[in-house]
Amino acid sequence: MAWSNNAGFKLPNLIENKLELDEILSRPMHETVKAVSQLDGDILILGVSGKIGPTLARLVKRAVDEAGLGKRVIGASRFSTPGLREELEKAGVETVPCDLLEEDQLDRLPDASNVIYMVGRKFGTKEDSSLTWAVNTLIPAMISRRFRRSKIVVFSTGNVYPLVPVSSGGADESTPPDPVGEYAQSCLGRERMFEYACKKYGLKTTFLRLNYAVELRYGVLLDVAQKVFEGSPIDLRMGYVNVIWQGDVNNIAVRSLELCNSPPEIINVTGPDIVSVRWLAERFGEFFQREPVFANREMEKALLSNASKCFRLFGPPAVTLEQMMKWVAHWVVIRGWTLNKPTHFEVIDGRF
Ligand SMILES: NC(=O)c1ccc[n+]([C@@H]2O[C@H](COP(=O)([O-])OP(=O)(O)OC[C@H]3O[C@@H](n4cnc5c(N)ncnc54)[C@H](OP(=O)(O)O)[C@@H]3O)[C@@H](O)[C@H]2O)c1
């Protein structure tokens, strides 16, 4: 395997299989290992079995081991995906199966001074919006009370912002939330529940307003690349996006524990580029030697965040857009396994 070196972080030119992918996504940076060694107590990840959680849990465990610490790394969720619980246990992550909507099951959760909160529901909101509100607001209300003495890093979303003019450079943390559609509104509800616990109990928390984590098994880049490869039309109305490599997200999430505060510290988490979907499809088209098929035209507004604060705090992401595109294109060509979970980034009315 050939390697390139980016900001002291050695990266392969191409990724060939799940093993290599998981290794890169769960690799802690030096600063992350340092941050973990400065934490008091154990680390609990809630919602560990989604798209991001398994790689984050492994990264935390690796950071704990590299720092030579005996901290417990614990992951909880319902573990709807078969086999995942066993995989995490094998990697040294303790697991607690638990439906967090069932109040009595909260008692199963161990105490932990450090919590990373990743529970959420997006797709299916059109069909059952009350369940989305319950997952995205009722669980945060219960968790923020149960763990009021812990530090909690909360995965939120850039969807809490309104669509903004592309020329604005994206919403920053001072942009007032104005979410479009019920999913996004419930995500603001999630933040509000944690914020309430800050006021009521002095909870310390950080909100990570993420948009579009990217890896090879899912993500906006994969969605666009697959459409170009298959010759399916690409809807251009949401014409611009922000993306960030999931390994960078994982490192940022752990390092954010030390920033938890009351009132909440708010950080936009995404990459530095405002990426044109048309440009992206054309680049993939050149790679695959296929002409992309487009539908509709770009709107003047898009869901975009400005993550300058994040770069000031943690430095720029280690993985560039160009590198991600190269990895994704190759993954599509070798027909690498995918989660088959499209992001639906093209949705403009907030209905998921
Ligand atoms: N991925 C992205 O690009 C992205 C972008 C913006 C924001 N985010 C936010 O980041 C968070 C993590 O992202 P993700 O992509 O990993 O989300 P995800 O794939 O939707 O995972 C959500 C997690 O919540 C768990 N969960 C749902 N209902 C539960 C319940 N009743 N009890 C216990 N666990 C429950 C799920 O596991 P089980 O079904 O096994 O319980 C899963 O582990 C999400 O909350 C999302 O809002 C992600």
C-alpha cells in the first residue's frame, strides 16, 4: 500500500477493504490521546451502534490503550444491527443493550464522567413524526438529568440552521437557529433539552453541529459517486454541501469533552470547502469516464455551515476533500460494501 503524509497523519493513497477503512476511521491523533489522558473517569457512548458510533468507540478505546490508561469505554444502544455488539466487545468496548425510550432501562447505564451522545432519528419522520420527537427530545431530557454531573458532548446537526445564501460562506455559530422541517426542529429540541439541564443543574456540554460526515460506506460523496457511476440523475437544487471525513469527526468529538461548559459550547463541525454538487459529479464523471446526468438547477440557498471556529480550536481536518473523493471513487469501482443508507442531502423542504 502506498502512503501519503498529511499534517503528520499517515494516510493510504487508496483504501481496499473494511479492515483498512475501520483502521483509519478509528485512528486517534496524538492530540486525542493527550486529551483522553487528561480526562477523569470513564467514557460512555450513547447511540454507539449507528453509522458513526462504532468507529468512534474503537477510536476512544485505542486512545485509552495508547495512553496506557485503565479507563472503561462503554457503548449503549439497542444494537439493532446484528453482530455489531460482538465486534465492539472484541475491540475491548463494553456494551450495554438498552432502549433509552424505556425509562426503567436507563438504570442499566453505568455512571460515567464523560458521555458522548449520538442517539438520533431522522429517516421515517414523515411516517412517524412523534417517534422522531420522542427520540430526539424525550431521550435527551432523560439523559441530561441522569448524567447531570457528567460532561456530555452532544452530536447535533447543521440542520438547526436555516438554508443560507451560498455567497454567505455558511452559517456560523452566531446564526440564529431556524430549522426547516420536523426532523430539524426536533434536533433543535434535542439541543434545547440539554441547554435546559445546563440552566437547571449546571450540566456541562458541547454541541457539535455536524454536517455530513463522510466515509466510504455512506455519505454525500458516495451518494453522488454512485449516481454518476450508475447514470442516475443528480438533483442539483441543493447545489452545495459541506463534508468532513468521519475520522476527523471522531477525533474532534473526543477532544470536545474538555471544552464542555455551561451554557453549552457550540461548534460547527464540517470541512473548509463549500462543495458544488455539479462540480463533484463532473470530477467523478472524469474518473469513471461517464457523463453525469443532472436534474433541476442550483437554488441560491443551501444548507451550509462555516466551521472556522472548529479549525481554530482543533486545526484543519487531516483528510482533504481531494483525498476523500479519490478514496470514494476507488471504493465505487471495486464495488466496496456499503450501508445502503443514502443521506438524502438533496431534500430541500426538510421532510425526511
Ligand atoms: N452521519 C452524519 O453525517 C450526521 C450529520 C449530522 C448530524 N449527525 C448526528 O450525529 C448523530 C450520530 O450520527 P449517526 O449517523 O451515527 O446516526 P445514526 O446512524 O442514526 O445512529 C443513531 C444511533 O441512535 C441509536 N438509537 C436510536 N434510538 C434509540 C433508542 N430508543 N435507544 C437507544 N439507542 C437508540 C441507534 O442504535 P439502535 O438502533 O441500535 O438503538 C444508533 O446507534 C445523530 O444523532 C445525528 O443527528 C450525523
